[in-house]
Amino acid sequence: MAFSKKGVFTQDMIDEIKSAGIRRDQARQLVIDLETRGSRAFPLFLECLQETGQHSLAELLHNGAPPIQLQPATPTQVVRPVLQPIPVSSPMDVDKHIKDEVPLHPVPRPTTTPSPSPEREHIRPRPQGRPRRDSIQCYKMDASPCGHCLIINNVEFESRSDLSNRKGSNIDCDKLERRFKALNFIVEVKTNLKQRQIKHELSALCKMDHSQYDCCVVIMLSHGTEVSHSRFPGAVYGVDGLHVPVQNITNYLNGKNCPSLQGKPKLFFIQACGGGEKDTGFEVSPDEVQPSIGGADADDQTDAIPMSSSSDSLSMSDEPDARATLPTPSDILVSYSTFPGYVSWRDTQAGSWYVEILDRILEENAATDDLGTMLMMVNHEVSQNSAKGIYKQMPGSFNFLRKLLYFQSQA
């Protein structure tokens, strides 16, 4: 494709445009993506149209559509109330005047019931003992089943990939399958997928009708690496040694590509390394010291692969412009097993630190705590571990949820 040769789009972006549906949807996706590719993208787009013989379309886009003449509206006179300045005798009285100020012309409240917002709002009853957070709404999470949960578990890697097999990952997979079934999700497990198969499964999940569900979960268990990014860092490997960037994984389920999940939480849990750097930690005061799960003799492995080259082909001069026009994801949370750039530790007998603690925290606290609070608990407990008595690990998340999320719980 000419766009790829001129550096306007990467191959991954072209594949995503082609999978958008019918040609009209593909064209719409092309225009939307074109706006995010910097100041050089549109002139190169016109140049590609000229080279492929579409001169009329190129000329129309270059010159623009004829302007539409609009009749000016009749101005209406607005009567504004005259406000008297508040006398201030001293700096100490300023806050008092502001707090006691009363509107001179109070506006009466409407007596009719307002029409419901198109967005799904839900106020969940607060169980006894839960802290009051009345100013923050909760996501609706009472559908049965609650939603789909896709687990991709890559254990055995092809020899040509130069990636080792991930012993202990099946333990992680079994724990998370049981846990999310207990949280009333429809769980589907896919094992040992190549890059294109990962994309196919995510595309199939995107095309499902999620209107009767309240949430969607994707769990990736694999080797990982650090890649250049504009939103979510990191990438996950297929068993063929080819990776899928995390930001591409989230794109499948965002509100633009999966309309039936608009306004609903999309959760991504990534058990994979964010890079090859090992963290030896730093000294703390004695009251911070706690026993570690990992020890000097523990059979710990990492899911680390060296940093991959950038997936962006635009020049650095266009980078600030491209980033400035990217939309902010909403209702998405990506939980990483480790800080971007660092390795993630996995015990070949007990599974990964992150999944082991995440599973236990969900079991013990899902009935009373929201997801953000529970992930903070996971962060704290994983940070107390050490591999071979030396190395540390720090999970974290990119949280673009707008409300509190409480899972369904049998308790």
C-alpha cells in the first residue's frame, strides 16, 4: 500500500483499517486515523491519490467543498442583572464573603423529570463497612453473566522464535480461569497462539454483541518486550516470536471499534515483561521490611525480551503533532505485572508472583473493595517479594476508568 511506503501508516494500522468492516467503514477508519498521523500525513495522502490515478478526488479534497451560505440568526437581547461588588475589609474576610454569597436572581429548578442520560449510570448499594464515596458513581455490574473474559496463554514457543518455554504459566491460567468464572464471567482460554492468531481472537471478541453484558476482560500470559508507544507501553509475543503492542490490543475494544462496549469497563491484565532491566531495589527502614515469597533457591524465571524497534515510521518532527491529536481512551484499565522496561518474575512451580497475588486478592476482597483498591493491594504485596534474594518487581496500571468498579461476588 502506498501509505505504508511513504511512512503514513504502519502495517499494523493498515491491517486494522482493513478489518474495520465494509468499505464505507474502512474509509471512515482511514480518515479518523489520518488525523492522528501528523502534519505531513494529509499532503502525502493527496500525493498517493495522484499517483494511483484518482486525480478528481485529490483535487476535490485539495480545494475543499464549496462553502455553505448561512443566514445570520436574528440577535436576541439578553438582559443581564447588575451585580454590586462585595466590599472586602481585610484579607481575612475574603473566604467568608465567598462562602456566604447568595445569587441575586436564583434560577428555579425544573419540576419535570429530566430525560435519562444515554450513558449507563448505576449507583450500587454500599455493603456494610465499605467507605463512603458518594461523589463517585459505580459501573453497572449486575448482568448475568457479567461479560466475556478471554485468556491467551502462551507456553510453548517455536524454536525459530528464540524464546524459551514458559513453565508455570498453566498454573497462572488455571487460577485466573477459576477466579473469573467465580466472578460470573464467560471465560474462554486460548493456548499457544501466533501473532496473527492473537489478532484474530481479539478481532472476534470485538465483533461480538456485548449489549447484554456489563464488562469485558482480556488476560495475556506470555513473553513481553518494550516498544515505542503513544498510549500504553509494552508488547506481548506470539509463539512465533512476533509481537502485538499492548496499545493495539486495547484498540480492538475501545468505544470506536466496539460500539456495544461503549461506556462499559474494558479490563486488560498483562502478565509479561515490560523489558529486560532487572530491579535490585533500594534499602528501606527496618519497619518496611517484610518476609519475601521468593528466596535465594527459588526457581524463578523472567518473561523478558530486549526492547523492540519502534513501530512508528513518521519522523521525529511529526511526533509531537501526532501525539497531541490522539484521543484519550475511556473506560479502559490496563494492569501490568511489572513497571515498563523491567522483567516480570515467574516461579516454575507456583506460577508468577503477580497472578498468584492477584488471584488471592480478588478472592479475599472482591466482595468489599473496588478494583482500583485491590490492584493497589497487589502492587504492595508483589513489591515485598524478591527473586534470588536480590531482584524486585513493581506492578502498576494505566487506569482510564471513570467510575468505581465492583465485581460480582458470591459473598
